[in-house]
Amino acid sequence: MIFKLKAPILVVLVSALVGLGAAGVQASEFHCSVEPCKYVLNVDEAAGTKTAHHVIIIENPAGESIAFTCNQLTGSSVFLEAKTTSSIFFGNLAYDQCFANGSAKAEVRMNECDYGITSLGTIALWACNSKKEMEIEIPETKCLFKIPEQDFAAGSFSFHNTGSKSLITMEAFLGGIRNMVVTSTSTKAQCGINISLGPLTGTYTTGNTIFTGQTAAGVMASVWWE
């Protein structure tokens, strides 16, 4: 897919890297053993464990909350020409096998929204298709939450190498998911929380994902973070 670069969010991502460099600290980067290289998000090797699940909790000001849990996240970048990069923009994102509060089937639709991730762990949701938002829905009750483009106000993604620098494990914790809206027809009975009490906030509490490298011929390449 072609990524549509959006200046405000790119400034947020790049300025973090520039600021760290200015302080005289060596910033970690993503590395691939080949060029060009595509980065691919895959299911964590520990699939089926608690940390492999992706959990987003939505809460109102009264403390009522609903948790959405997905078993996996997949996606990929475009081919990058350099072996080293400080930022990766993942598209073709898909959350699969999702449930609300552990039982009701749920859907997470990215609507071609991308994640922009830096090697420092900052992340932004951006480039949504036709100005749509990321959507989280309980189809049975027609409860629909929408999350617009944003850089996340708190939290981070962290990384560590596995398999002698052949894979990277990405661990998520994000607070400050904001500006959420619910469709006007949604009710407390449908969503499980009172959506009219004030601004809704979200927290991405858990979510481990493996990302690997891929050559232009589709062969797996080694990637690492340092």
C-alpha cells in the first residue's frame, strides 16, 4: 500500500528522535540484514498466553469500563531501501479473534489506518482511509466506538531481540487513547458502560507481537533492535 505521510504526526515522531540525539544519547534503531527490507508483524510465538493477547480497555469518567481482547495483530510495512531505520509505518493492519469482556464477539476495523512506530517506542495512529477512524464494534449489540487519528499521549511500545537477533518482540502499553466517539444510536445497554457521562478514554494494556524481515523475493530476513 502507499503510505500518505501526514506532517503533524511525522513531526511528533521525528522530533522525539532529534531531541534524544541532541541530548548526546545514542538512540536505538531497527536493523535488517537485507535491503530492501519489508518489516512484517506476526503472531507472538507465545500465542495463547496472556501477554500475546492485545487488550484495549475503554472507560468513562465514572470508572465503568469495557475490555476488548484480540488474540493477534498482523500487518506489514512497505519495502525500505536502507538496512537501518528509526521509524516504521505499518499498514494492512488486522486484529483477529476479538471479544468484548471475554465473551461477546467483537470486531476491530482499522479502515486502512496505519501505525507509525519509532525505535524509541513512540507510536501514532494515522493515515486513516477517507478520513475514517479505527473502529471497535460489538456486532450483536451494535455498540460502535471510533478512535480518530492521533499520537498517543502516554505509554510506549518496547522492544527486545529474540533468536540471536533474528526477530524483534514488540510489547505494548499505551495510555491516553482519547477523542473517542460512540455512534449516536449506542446505549449503555448495548455497550455495557454509560457513554453519555463525559469523554471516554482508552488504555492499550497488553499486546506482544513479533516482527520479522522479508526480502523482495519473499524470503525471511533477520531484524533486530539496538
